[in-house]
Amino acid sequence: MIEPKFIGILVLGGFSNLTLAALIEPLRAANRMAKQTLFGWQVASEDGKPVLSSSWLRVEAEVAMAEIAGADMLFVVASFDAEARATPAVRRFLRAEARRGTIIAGLESAPYVLALAGVLDGHRATTHWEDLRDFAERFPAVTAMPDRFVVDRRRITAGGALPTLDLMLDLLRREQGLSLALAVSSTFLYEGAHPGHDPQHMVAAGRLAWQDPLLVRAIRLMEANIEAPLPVEAIAAELGIGPRALLQRFRATLGTGPKAYYAELRLALARRLLENTDRPVNDIAADCGFASGSALARAFRTRYGVNPAGFRKAA
């Protein structure tokens, strides 16, 4: 009989339900498919009290975090306001677990918590793509990667809910073999498993990937050139078609032209950065391909009816 591996799960307030499910459900399914307990787990909060998710669902913690000390693997789950959840007690706990040699994983925004505790120093790591640039600037001792998930020695990070599912399937493959990993994947009717080194994308292509793969290539070129936007003519040339043909494809499938779509992509990123970081507006403008903070403000007000400062204050 295989000795079950004990998984400690520290859930911080404002976490994503989907990320937590992507972590736990593959473990449950693996036990079911193997017809034995391969994994056991406990959900903990900092103080053992219930935790509210980002959608205000209440999760009852089984124990306080001190009681999952010494787990075979420790997963930290966080989403919104992750830094505010990185209390001195949480940081001390993570440092103590690192000294024990525990494998520590941070999911979605939890890499911020791990980095603030100093347990990611000298490691490669990722976080949600919206925060990746800020994360890289804030924590120069950590090598920030745009990957879906990163496994670097005894530190693991994943960028969001579906990357967490990909991560868990990868861990199952490593721990229990490909057959069980495929069986678990099939349980969820999930055929889109990605390797960790696949990049995170701003736009999830979904059905568009088979409906019009050339259009997806155009969008990926836009994503890769946010700071210095490409002319539509250059995008069309890269794809081997004319600008007019590109315009027709965008309008037929997405209901807008490539220039307008590109601008919307850049403004959506600016909106996320304003909401989720405290970076100066001028820096966000540069990151999103605007010549100045005032240029971003004009475009932002036209699109959202409020200037960046007003939006950030309300958010």
C-alpha cells in the first residue's frame, strides 16, 4: 500500500474558487481512479477561521496554518489583494516551511506572498500575466517567467486556474505516471493540457483557434507588441496577406477592425494594471504603447468614460 502524500493548502482571503478547485479536484479524482488514497489534504487559513473567496463564497478552513506544518507539499492559494494577505505571521510560516525543506507552491497571485516571504529568491517563478511585469520589477531576486507554470527545484508557481489544472496533471504524471494523469484529465473532459513553458496569453483563443487560426496569429502578434504597437500593414505582411484582407477577417469574425481591436487590447491591459497595481500612470502608458500619460488618459476616457486616476480611485 502506497503511503499517502499529505498536501497542505493555505487559502488566503479573496482567493479564486476556480483555482482552488483546479488544485483539489485532480487529487480527489486521482484517489478515485487509483482506488486508493494517494493524496490526503487539509485546507487551512491563517487563523483557522472561514475564508471568503473573491466571489464571496465562504470556505470553512479545517485547521489553522500552523497545523499543516511539515506537509509533503504546501500550496498557497491567493488572488485579489494578495500582498495585503501576506501578514507577518504568514511570511514567518512560509520561511519556516522553506527551512524544513517543504515543497512550496504559489498559485495565481500567491507568488507575491512567497516572494514577500523571501522563499522565491534565486528561483524562476511566474504569476498571473496581468501582474507579471510588476512582479518582475518588485522582486529582482526572482527570475520572472511568462510561463503557465514553473517548477524550479522545491518551488512551484502557476499563473491562474487553468494553468493550475495543467500543473496538477503534470505533477500526477511525474508522481504516478502518464496513465493516471490521462485518466484524471479525461474525468474532467479536459484535452487542452499545456506544458509549463507555454506562455500565458492575454486573449484565450478558444474556438477561434480552429475557426480562423490566421486571426489568432494576428492577435498573438498584437499581444507580443503591446509596448511598441505594430502598424496593421506590418501585421498583415507578417501573415502573408494584404491589409484589406486582414480587415475583412477581423470584421467578419470579431465585428471590428484590427486597429480598433489592437487599441481595445492595449486599453484593457491598462485598465487591469490600474486596478491591480500601484504603478504610475505614465509607466502604464508606456507599457501599453501610449506616447504619454495624457495620451492614455484621452483614450481611456473615450473608452470608459473616466480618466485613469478616477478609475483607479473607484477601483
